[in-house]
Amino acid sequence: FDFQWESAEVRHYTPSPVVEISENGFSPNTNVSATLFFEYYNMEYKYPSSAKIIKIEPDHEKKRLQLIFRSPDFEDSIFDYLKILFIENNHIRLKNNYGYYNMPNHVLELNLKTIPDFIKQYGKTLIEKKIKIKMRRAKTSSIVRTAKLKIKIKSTIDWFNLQLTDEENPEKKFEINSEFLQYGMLKSGDSLFLVSDEDIKTIELLLANDMNSKCELNIPSSDLGKIFNLFKNIKDEDAKKELRDKAQLYEKLTNAVSIKNQKLPETFNAKLREYQKIGYNWLHFLYENNINGCLADDMGLGKTVQTLCFLQKLHEAKLLKPAVLIVPVSTISNWLDECARFSPDIKMYRHSGSARIKEFNQDFDFDILITSYQTLVRDIEILNKINFTYCILDEAQNIKNAGSITFKKVLQIKSNHKLSLTGTPVENSTTELWAQMNFLNPGLLGNFSSFRKTYGNSIEKYQNIELTKKLKIRVSPFILRRRKEEVASDLPEKEEIILYCEMDHDQQKIYNEYLDYYRKMLTPSKNKLIGNAEQDGYFDYFSALLKLRQAALFTEIADKSHKNISSCKFGMLKEMCYEILQEKHKILIFSQFVSVLNIIRKHFDSESIQYSYLDGQTLNRKAAIEKFQKNDDCRIFLISLKAGGIGINLTSADYVFIFDPWWNPAVENQAVDRAHRIGQDKKVIVYRMITKNTVEEKIMVLQQKKKKLVQDIISDDAGIISKLNKDDLAALFED
């Protein structure tokens, strides 16, 4: 060396070993090569080297020449350790049974396919031995290190912000690369970090709850289900402390029995049943914790009385005024009557009709403004100027269509608290649930398009169990659902019977003619579902189904030329009604077709049999109901399913006929609940009439196939999927 030893600083140094891994094997069956380096004074030197001394020139920090002696014995021991390690695991290819095979300059060739394979096999072992791993890919290289993860949580009023960090360096930012994650690695800058199996489970849990690739997870504080799921499954005790309050809130809401009893109002003219007290306590709990929810008890269990009792309590505490109650127009009178009966202290203002107020000031002369969905749409510019204490939706399925004007206008109402009441939180599809939840807790289920994309087909068409569970957890704290069989132990028995009716020759012949015609028309070559006219194709299917359903009921409503053809179903109905009337029972007869009801009522007129009648055109619903309820001579009530499925108490009836089935049994169940409800003291017999060898039988099968959706999400069977796919529809026309 050309220097003076006396002027140099001589040092002996134990280096840090570095194994550089690359995917550039040169021999058959080898893809990964390992090259050993040693790090001396922050500089890497390849193994082996003939140079025994490393010279480091002076710089502005080091004023003297540095002479560092390499440690050949240490370097050889590391190389030998690696050889033995790779040979023991059969990852160095043996050559002619004489020893390991290595490239010139001691580059080890391994029969591993990829760098991640190497990391998975040796990463933790080498790092524990304090041997660094460097990955070289193309023109980039990464150092592999280890990390122990920590969940850092920042909370605000509306959000929880979760970030995966390093326990030793909380400011470190990790990224997720799916290729490396499967081998237990996270990325941070130019480095990769091996994490423990337990940390991998934490990552998978957070990813399942929508953590992004930056290891960040933002959760609305209203998403109690997701918060509870994380609280229950993560191991990080500091993180659990941050989530505990919301997790406990979830447990209370999903176990309403555990909520503490609230004192009942001083003035309320009704005695609540035990389950109704629980519902009353639940409503208070929502109010006190500033949470919006849905009371979704079965029809007939007293959602109205529970709500009025709660509102009376708020009224007595001077916390009610003003509230808005939005209901179907057909139930306004019922609400006014119930309020006057149970809570006469509450002053309701009926905002409907031509005499309604066109402008409100802040000196409200009412506690609750009651209006219909139709009036709300017309008067939204008036009503959205008021800041209501409560906005309550009755029969909240009226906002199930997120694209409807009604839904959009309801969202414009300003209120501090929201409550929805419905016996059918989901009738047809998961998107209806989104609409309900978006009214109560905007943003809880994301935006509409992403929700439909995530949950729509996955749950409705493919019955994705994991997604179904995930959705149920998210919505369950906001829905209180009790079924009659669970809580109303004093409710009389209900027996449901399917009546199969067989067509005579003439009716069967006409039905078969229609069936043959539509089968030919809807063959794949002519079916409009093939090509770009899918919506028209659906219309063809439903048009065909309508005709077939009509022919199974009365051929004359399918075509007037078939007027004199008998109906097997009507024949059975007449016989059974005569027998029931002789025994002095009362009967409800439901049909979706007004034309069917008109044929039946003409027959009763001809036989001088008294009946009451209700469809969508009936102006005085109250009179029709009272005629049936109070007049002993009026023992039959003909009702259209759509008009008579809600807001009617018909406990004087103990026989119910569903004359024609359709996709959605929720509508039928609502009809049955007109009679089988609190106040009924007789056994209720329900007959569902089905014409054999017709599309009606297949509809019953399809109902069973489809209705599982609501059982899984709401723990109820009140709905099915109406968004039928092509296969569902086509199956109805098969032999």
C-alpha cells in the first residue's frame, strides 16, 4: 500500500453478513441464486475476496485513513452455515454425489422457483441468525427485515381511523402487496418486512373489513357491527380499549333484553306487554345514544303502541316538539285514533288535504306533524325548512326503492333523530335494505352502486354465506325484530293449509293452449332476452306469466271469450265459504286482482250474502272496516292484497283465504296478520289456494328457493328476491 502506517487508523471489525437473492439461476431446475456479501463499515464486499484489508479514504468526518482487516474465519463460517442449511433442506442440487453444486465465486444455486419461495423457507431463520437478506429483482433491490405489528387508532366523533404500524417504529408506513403477503411479508419503502403468523391473521381480519393497500382502515363510528367484529377478534389490547365502548353498544342493541328498564310515562292509556316494554327500552336506548334504528316487529305486535308510549315519554320531558310522522295515506286516520286513545296529551297536526298549512313558523301549535308519503313529496319545500326533533317513517318499506322520488324527498327532511317502523324491512332485495339503512344511518353501507356490486348478485344469486353474515352483522344493531311465535305466547294458534284445486277439462284445455303458445314464443331463437333487448325479454316473460296466472284463476279475465268456463278454484272457495258461514265464522278473502274480486262479489250479490269490500279505489276505508268488524251479519271481507295489507285490524276474522299466490310471501304474510295479531282470541286458519298443474305450483317452489335472503340477514322469512334471473323465469315454463 502506498501510505504510511503511522498515519492510518487500523481496526478489526466483525461484519454483518448479507445474502443477496436473485432469480437468475444458470443451471437446469434452478431459478434462485444466493450470493453472500459482508458489510464492513456500511459498505458491502462480496465473499470471498483476496483482499484482506479494506482501505477507507479520509473524508470530512474521518480525518485519518481507515484500514479495516476482514474476518476470513467468520466469513467462512457463515458460508459453511448456509451450505449446510440449504443442503439439509434439499435446495442445493447435488453434483455426481460428490458434494454441493455452486457457481464460480461461491454463488449458490438453489432449486427454488421464486424469491418469495426462498423468503418463506428461510427468511425468519436467517434474520434470527442476524443474517440480512437482500432481494434483487430487475434493477431494484429490497432488504428483508422483521417487524411486529401494532394497530394505531385515532378516533373522532364520526370515524375510527386504524393504521397498521411497527411496534418499535410507530411512524413506519406499511403497504400490502398480494404477492408478498402470501409469504408473510409487508412492504415499507424499499424494504420488505416479515411478520408473524399471528400478525398475518390480524392483516387478514382487517382486509376482510375493507382495509386498503396502505394498511389504513376508516370505519364510521355508526358501523357498530364492524367495530364489534374487530374488537372481538384482534389481540392488540390498546386497540381494543379504543373500540370497547362501541363494541359494548353493539352488544346492548343486539340483545335488547339486557337494556335497563326505563320508567314508563305517567300518562299512557295502555298496558304494555313484556316484549313491548323491551321495545320501549330499546327506543330509549337509541335516543340516549343518538342512534337511529328500525323497529321491525311482526305485523300485529304493536309497533304503534310502543312508539306512542316512547313519544309520550319524550312529550312529558318536553323533548318531543316538533316531530314528523310520515305514513301511508291509508293509515293516517288509524294513527290519529290510536294517538287520541293512548296519548291524548300529544297534539297531532294532520298535514294533508287542500286545507293544509302552506308555511310554518317556529311557534308550532302541535307536537307531531303527521303526513303521507304522497303529501311529503308535494310539500317537501315547506317541510324541509323545519328542524324536527324526530322523523318517523311508518310502513317504511315505502322508501325501499332508492331511485324513487319518495326516497329522495324523505332524505331531505331535517331531524335530530330518525326511526323507521316496518314489519318487512326487506321485501324483495338487498338494495331495499340499503335504502332503509341509508335513511337511518347514511354511509353505513357505502354508496348505492358499490353496495349493489358487492352484495347484489353475491347474496341474491350466488348465496354467498360469508357476505351474508357480514351484512347481517353490520345491520343487526339497528333493527329490532321480534316474531309473533317468539313473544306473543298468548296469541292463538295459526294453521296454514295449502288447498290444491284441479281444473276440469275445459279450463285445463285453455290453460294448456296458453302454455304451449308462450313456450313456443319464448324459445331461445325468438326470446328477446337473447341479444341487447334484455328488458323487453323480461317483459315478455312477465306478460306470459300474467296470462297463465289469470287462466289458472278465471279464464274469462285472460280473455272475455272464455266467460262461461268454470273455475276450479272459485268452485272450491264457494263450497268452503258456505260451510264456514254456517258455523258463524268470519272470512277474509285476498286477491291481487281487482277483476277476481269483482267476479266473487257479483256472486255474493246474486246470493244475497253480505260482505265488505276494499281495494285501492275505496274512499272510506274506515267504514268498510267497521262494517266487517262490528256487523255480525257481514261475515266476508273481500280485499285486494296491495290495499289491505297494512294498517288494518281485523281480529273478528278467523279464516283467511289467499286466492292467488305471487312471488313475495311477505305480502301474503301481511295479509294474514290482519287477523292473526294482538287482540285475536280465536285460532286462525289460513288457506293458500293453488291450481294444480299450473305455474302457481312452480311459483310456490320458487318462493321457497328465494325467500332465504331475509332469513339470513334479518332472521326472518318475510321476503324473497323479486329480481328474478332468466333461469328462474324460464324454469316456470318447463314441464
